[in-house]
Amino acid sequence: MFRLIRSRIICCLLLPCALAAQNVDLKAKVELTKNGHRVHDASKVVVWLTPVGNTPVPEPPRQTDPIPQLVQKDKSFHPPLLVIPAGGKVEFPNHDPFFHNVFSLFDGKRFDLGLYESGSTQFVIFDKPGISYIFCNIHAQMSAVVIALATPYYAVSNWRGDLAISGVAPGRYQMHMFHPSASAETLHAVEHQITVTPGETSLGTISLAESNLELAHKNKYGRDYDPPEPDSPAYARP
């Protein structure tokens, strides 16, 4: 009896290690095209996997320090794309010598940080999974995207189109993709299910077409942007 109990205890202790040993690191190559021609810079393509059917649901990712930032500088957001765990926090510091008003009133997290001056900062918690389009209510040219994910299985491509997703458990997954210049219809069309098996190393080549249409948006009041007013306190620090 003692030997039987001891064997079961050892099996229970070794099982997580055995399962972890089956996890695989997947690589992929992204090819971006526009008007039928290959784009040299294939960065900012986000690929993530969500389990389907009986595939075990992985532990949700956790945010680690430092808190990621979307810096407002030179009337732009830096970086223009952030991928964070669902429930994570993002800081929005204003490094310009004038006011900004960051907001997102579309899909994803809805918020309005109001008018805040140079040198100040604001924080937003993206409490559920989703894609949030970020704008400034003063400067129409400013835009960024924050993607909050409930899965640890994701990666963002570099300029060569290379990406790698680490530690994926074998099973069935829905593969999702995002790129700031791809239309919603294109992204939906390339979404599909895949099967990950032990020893798998590649997701193959992913082809994605950029759209010629830019994301049109109104200000936070649903109206067209007013022309810049250089003397307004919204544009220059008092």
C-alpha cells in the first residue's frame, strides 16, 4: 500500500513537468502585401491563439513591471501599438509642450481622460480582452491601438515578419491576427483554426494584405475635428 501511494505521489509531482515538456515554441513568417506588392516592413502584425473545444485553457497572462506607456510626443503616440494582458494598466504621459485629450469611444475599452497638460500623466486599466483604438480629441492625426489579451500565446512580428509564440500546449486553437493597416474584413477572413502537436515548430507563412483605406474617426463628440487654433490653451502650454 505504501509503495502504491508513493508511486501516485511521484506521478502527480512529475505530471506537470511532463506536460510542460510537451509544450512547443511556434515560429511563423508574416508577408505583408499592398496592391499586390510585398511590403518591406512587415512589423506590427499581432498573432494570438485561443483554445478551442477540449484544449486546456492556459493561465491568463499577468502584467509585470514596468507599466507600459503610450507616450504623447510630437503629436504622436509612441509606440503606436501595445499588446498587454487583459486587466493590465497603461500609462499615458504627455511629453508635448501643450495639452492632449486621450480617448477611446469605440470597440474595446471606452474612456475619456479629459484635457491634461504637458508633464502630467494618466492611467487606464484595460479590464477585459479587446482591441481599443486610441485617439486625441485635439489632434486628429494621433492614433494608436491597445490590444488586451486573455491568452499568453501571442507574438508581434518584427520588420522582417518573424515572430515566435513560446510554450504552447498541444491542442486545437483559433488563430487570430491584427495589423493596424488591415481591414476588419481581411482580418476576419484570415482567422482560422489550427492543431498544435508535440514537436511542432512552425505556423508556416502568414499572408496579410494592407488596406488602402485609413481608419476614419470623429472627435469624442461625434463631430469632425475643428481646424487648429494656435492661440487656444488646448494647443499651447500657458
